[in-house]
Amino acid sequence: MNNMFENDEAFLAQARAYFDGDTFVFRTIGMEVIAAAPGHALVSMEAEPHIGNAKAGVHGGALFTLADIAVAVADFNPDEINMTVDASIQYLAPSKGSVLYAHAYAKKRGGTMGFYRVDIADDLDATVAVASFTYLHRPFRTAEG
């Protein structure tokens, strides 16, 4: 999958450091942030048996989680808290590949809301799912204010 955006190494390093604490996504499932820039992210996940469904395919919940973390990285701002307000995913085809890629990109990022699309494809370049997310972002406040 072509990431279709210019990677921002400083943004990527900052996002990786921030999301490193998400042990479920990055250690248990094994996702990896490959590239990132404000409003964009490319995240991968190997199609391992522990994320499979009863029919030996990748579980839809794992695909949704891949899309969700890709949007979280794309919307990342260290001075804000962001959260999903609305999300939908359309599963188009089972993956026959061994690696899945989610490319999240902002359709619009305003002062308090962001609208994102995510394309999920496998390493055989088959589109597996598409998703849309609405994100709310608020200024991060410390205990002092």
C-alpha cells in the first residue's frame, strides 16, 4: 500500500513515544506505526493466528482496532486529548495476505472536530475494509489548570 503522504520523522517519533504505553495495541496485537504526519498515519498489523476469527480470517474487531489506532495517530497532538465520537467500518473482503495496512487521513480537521477516512489493505494490495471516524479534540489541561 502506498502511504501517499510525506512522512514527518519528528511527528512520527513523538507519536510513537506517546502511543508506546498502549500495550494492547502495540505489544499484544503487534501493530506498528510505519509512517505519520499531522493528519496522516500508516499503521501495520501482521495477520497472526491470535487475531483470527472462527473461520481462520482476521477478526473484524482487530481490523476496527487497526483503523482506530491509525486515526488516533493521524489526529495526535501532544497538547490535546482526542477521542472517537463516531465511527463506522465497512468490511469489503477477507484478507488473503499476511500483513494489513491502515492508511488514515484527515478529510477535515477543525478546532474541535476531525473527520477521517481509513483505507485498510493487505500486502497483496487487496482492499479489505474502509472506515470513517469523527474525532473530538480538546486542549490538554494539567491539574493546575
